[in-house]
Amino acid sequence: MKLKYIVIAALLLSTSSCQNVIDIPAQGVLSEDQINTFEDADALVIAAYSQLGNDHYNYPFSLWPYGNVRSDDAYKGGRDPNDIANYHFLENFQNIQTNNSAFDVLWYRIYIGIRRVNSAMAALKTFDPNNHPTLNTRLGEMYFLRGYWYLKLKTLFKYVPYIDDELPANEYENKTNRELTDQALWDKIASDFQMAIELLPATQTEVGRANQIAAYAYYAKTRLYQAYVQDEENQVVSIDDSLLEEVLSATQQVLNSSYGLAPDYADNFLSQSYENGVESIFAVQFSTDDGVGTAGRTDKGYYITAPQGLGCCDFQKISHNLVNAFKTSSGLPDFENFNTELADFQSNSFDPRLDHTVSRPGIPFKYDASEIVTEGWSRTPSIYGYFNSLKENVSPNCSCYKIDGAFRGNSKNRIEMRFADVLLMRAEALIELSRQDEALTLINQVRARAAASTGRLKSPDGSPAALYEAAQYMPGANIVWNQENARKALRFERRLEFAMENMRFFDLVRWGVAEETINAYYERERIRRPNIYNEETVFTAGRDEYLPIPQAQINFSKGVYTQNTGYE
């Protein structure tokens, strides 16, 4: 059975009131004092889950403008730099203003998710677990979702107010975003996942609900980020070995579970029978034909990233830098010189993950031989080139594909945590603990799966779409496996494995290499893409690692919130 959270209007808690008007109770809305039964409280749990899919391309919870466009993986795309200019400011770090409406609405919408979680938790805690066998499980799910939302906020804004279910709503505006230190805020997020681990079962009968293994995975992710200790200037000043040991402990629990790598890399990015597969530890569930609007509860956060050849709107165009990263030499990436020359699809060899990630002219779109990509599928190639993002999109021949006015949506799940991520988080912790020999096998598992994922990658005539090579690392034969090279291999592997899955920028900040990586990227891109990047395009360390606290939120707090470094 799949968890359903498509109908939400009747499940929402009222958080506002009007005075001097006729007092007619709102229809289909619950207030806190109307929660009389456990079923009512359980309905609030569904409302909390529903916020996961309540995003929009103006505030995508996938964070594609913040994780991809802000990095060296993607250009904003669209018509030109003025088309949703808020996202253009992210790709060149110019005109990043505290009153940027995109930042404010994202902050606000995430806190709606937290508000729903806290409301559900407060209601659940009024009942006796001895009388309601599922109560502790539902509480565990809410602890998980609260940690999930705060982890997003933390990586976006660094310092945020931590609001839990014990704080009355009328006191929210008095909560400062600097009550907790950087490390203490990480601890709070980790504690939510710890509570989820204690309360959740290892498996759930309804697909889509968080389970204990997902909590372990997110606990590991939280501790991994926390381990790279930053100063007030956002610079990594040390790595905490004890936290890395926590990562190892938590990831081992995931490795001991029934989750694993999907046999084909493509399986993670296909819909219907492939959804919620062996690699999907936690995913947001979407649907069609469910009575919600004209297109159903589809993933509106990605509505504008379909190629123009499908209708609209050609955002999130893949950079040539990322395409170059997939080139191989004797099956291995070239860590240092991959970007010196443009990829040549006739003469270069490539990691197979290229054509699971990148939609390029001459190749079937999403493995569909009836849909061959052409250069005409790109909206403004003179600015953004011809490469489209593939993973979040589907073939228009899929029943999951829906036209919603000008937009092209689909109901494919959005995987938020994959087993491959757990493998590479564990490998990263091992490398930083100088145990790189133990990390080798984990990285090679991911590379072996990539090498085996060529079955769907065909040209229109049925021949391989490129020359594919993905070798494993063999110390003494094709690499000197010391800590330095292992670190390079791990970081490059994360880029290839999770390309366009909205992680790249946050990885660079965690490692403390955002400034050097992104400014080196700009040096070459000023020549390739002068309409996007100019001499004033620069990443400023100590500021650009995080977004500014939205000015509207500072105003709401009556000045209680403190602005982030570099935006004062």
C-alpha cells in the first residue's frame, strides 16, 4: 500500500484568525482544540507529509536552483538571464539581495512544513501509546520530517530559528536565529533523527512513510556535514573525527538493511514500476488522476526544467563543464584536466552516467526511440547551449506525463536519499579518518554499477550512444591510493553519481572548496558563456556559501534575527 497524501485541505490546522467579521467556522479546517480523536491527530500526520510535495518552481523543495545552478553543474536556462532573474543572480553571485523574493518564499514554505510537523506532534502527544499501537511510529515520522526540513534550512541559510512543538505559535516571532551556535543547531537536527531512529520500525507497510533506515541515513548525513567545522566566515577550520565515527556507525545500519544499489543506474530515474525500488531510501510521492487540479499532484517544482522541444521551458541547462567531467581515460576520470577541451562525442570515451543525466541532440530522450532530441529542442542555445537535464524528466509517452497549461509535469517520485549516497558518505568519512583502503571497495561498488548501466543507452539505430568506459580503481595499477588521491576520487565520484540531483553546491561548501572550484569554473565560462558570466562574476568566500536571511523575515521578527556574514 502506498501512503496517500493528495487531499490535504481538510487536514490543515488553522494558524490565523479574523476579527470584526461574521464568525463562521471555516469549512474543512481543523483547529487545535478540535482534535478529539487519534484519527484526527493521524490526519495531521498526513497533512505534514503532504507539504513535501507542495512545492513550485518558484520555491522548489528539490533545491535545483540552489544545488545545481549555483554550482559548476548547470546554467539557469530559460529564455535569457532576465527570465526568472532571481535564479540568474544565483548562477553568477551578482545582485544577491536580502530582499530576494525567492529566498523569502522558500524559507516561508519550509517553515510551513515545520509548522505542520509540530502541530501533528503536539496532537499525537496528547494520546496514550498503550491505547494506540501506531502512535510512537507516527511520532517517529514527525521527528524525521522535522529533521528533514531543518537540514534543508541549515544548508541553505546556516543560522535559522529552531522551533519545536513545545513553542506556542504566538511566540514564534520572538525566537532568534542565533539562540543556537552553528554546532548546537546541527546537534538539534541530529537529535530529531535520533528520536526517529528510536521510534520508527525498520520497514513500513505503506510506501512513502519514513522508516528507521531512512532516519539512520539522514542522521549520517547530518553528522557528516557537522563534522566539517566552520568558523564565522564559513570556512572549514577542522574536521571532527568523533562525528565521522558517528557517520560510520549510522551508515553501517543502512548497509545491514535490505536496501542496496539498483542493478541499472537508470532505474532510479524511471517512473511507475521502478519507483520506490531497492535503492530508494526516502522519496517524495507524486500522483496523477487523483482529483487534484487538472494534472493531479505532479511535481511542480520541476515544471520548467523540461526541454523546450517538449513545450516549456528549458530551465536548468547542463554546463559543458559537467559534460566534460564524464569523459574518461582508460575508464577513469581525469581529476585535474577534464575541462581543458570540450567533450567530443565521436572520439572521447565517457562514463555511462553521462547519458542517464544529460539529454543531448541526436540521442533518444529518456530512452524513448520515438523521441529523438534535436538542437531545436533548446530554447536559447546561443546563451545556454544544447544540453538538458534528464533525471527529473520523463518521456512524453509515459502515462505519468501531464500537460498543465504551458507546463510539462510528471508524477515520478523525487528520490531524496539513495543507497549510493550512503555508500559514498561512508567512504568520505573513512577517507577523512585516514582509512582510505576501506573506502576503496565502496567507491568501486558505485563505479561497477555505473559500468553495468549501458543497456538502455542507444543511438536511434540501436548502436551504443557513445563509447562507454568506467573502470574501477586498482591501487598500484591505475592509481596511487593514498589519502589525497582517495579524496579526489571520492569527490569526483559524488559529482558524477549525483549530477543534477541538487547536491553539488552543498558538497563544495561542506568540503570548504566552493571558492576555488566555482571561481576556476568562472574563468573558463566567461569565454564559453559570456552572456551569463562576466568579469564581475565571482564567488566571494565568507558570504556566498549561504543565502542571506530574508529581510522580510528579519522584519517579521522585529529585528530579532541576525543577518548572515557578508550581507550586513
